[in-house]
Amino acid sequence: MKRVLHGVDLDIEMSAAVSLIGGNGSGKSTLLRCLVRLIEPTSGSVHLYGQDVGSLRGRALGRLRSRVGFVFQRHNLVPRLAALTNVVHGVQARRHGPRTWLQTLAASDDRDEAYSCLEAVGLGDQALQRVDSLSGGQSQRVAIARMLMQRPDIILADEPDASLDPRTGREVMELLNELTRSRGIPIVIVSHRMEHARRYSDRIVGLSGGRIVLDTPARQSDPEALASFFEEAQQ
């Protein structure tokens, strides 16, 4: 059995922006998914908000996951539904039922909050547009708005700009940075662009061979040392 992560010991301050960097197969995405048990670690333990994540089952695990906003490379939206309805789906982190399925069925407070989340990502004027009519950058913004609708306590972002062109990717990163800073939400982000890791993070953690080999404040990071990680990621 191949070990993807081995001997990883990482504490994340709950007020920080942390970038995870490393080459393909270094364990970045696996580490994020282990934090909320989208992937089950074979050994070791994960603690989040004072809880042993590995010991949680059923509703207890669901409640913890509802506190974690996850931004994926793929937007995971429902293409044929309006942007506003997709954002309303974020309220399912707090409750369930038919009124969480469509914006036309949603409670007025939930619909208003979903619209505010779209406005926060600059898409208030696209609320009633079907998602499959939006650009890739707009779709990722809708996904971020849906995540905000969860009212998360922490955000995990797995290369949220990976499928976007450089300009749009930069805009998405700036948006995430602004939202997390203004709302005081910590974020752990897998990054494949050195300039993003340095600009939008307080701390940079480098993985290689499933181990942490770099852990430094972003402002004190060595560009040459970081460049080797990103060169490896391009191979």
C-alpha cells in the first residue's frame, strides 16, 4: 500500500491563511480531505475545534463538516439551476427539507442571505442566471458564495484557481483573500502558483514525499526555495 502522507504533524492557528505547496502526488489534496474525513487516514489523528475527527460518527461528524467550507477545483454546482438556487443549497449545512432545494421555495431570510452572498462575490446581477450559462470564473464565484452560505468557521480550498486562466485565477484568489480577511475566517489553501502563495498567505507549508519539509512565514520565505517546489509541481 502506497503511503501518500507519512509523519505529518501540523498545527494550524485559527486566525491564519496557510498555503500548502508541493509537487503532484506530494499529498496536498489528500491532507485537506483527511481533515474532514473525505479520505479516511489509516493511522494518526486529526483534531479540529477540540474534537477528535476520527472518533466522530453520523450527525456529530456532519455537524463538524458543516463548519468547514470546502472550495474544490471543480465547482460541483447544478448546471441547470439558477445561481441563486445553487447558493441556497449552502443552507443545507444547517438544515434540510424541500425549502433548501430551490430559491423559489426557500424562506425569505434564506433567499435574502443567498443573494447577499452572491453580491459579496460580485454576482448579484447574475442571481437568476442558469449556472451553465456562466463562465468558469463566475461559476467558481457561485461556488464560493454557496460556501459562504454555510457560515463556515474555516475554509479549505483545493487549488480553487486551477481550472481558470491566470487573470481570472488571480481575481478568485483576491476575492477569497478579501472575504477571509474581512470576516476573520481562517483558510488553508492548496496553491500551485508561487506568487499566490506568497501574496495571499501568512504561512507556507511545503510537502514532499508525503512529509512536511518546509514551514515558514510567507513574508520570510525564500523565493528560490519556493521555486523548487513549483518547478517540481510542473514536472
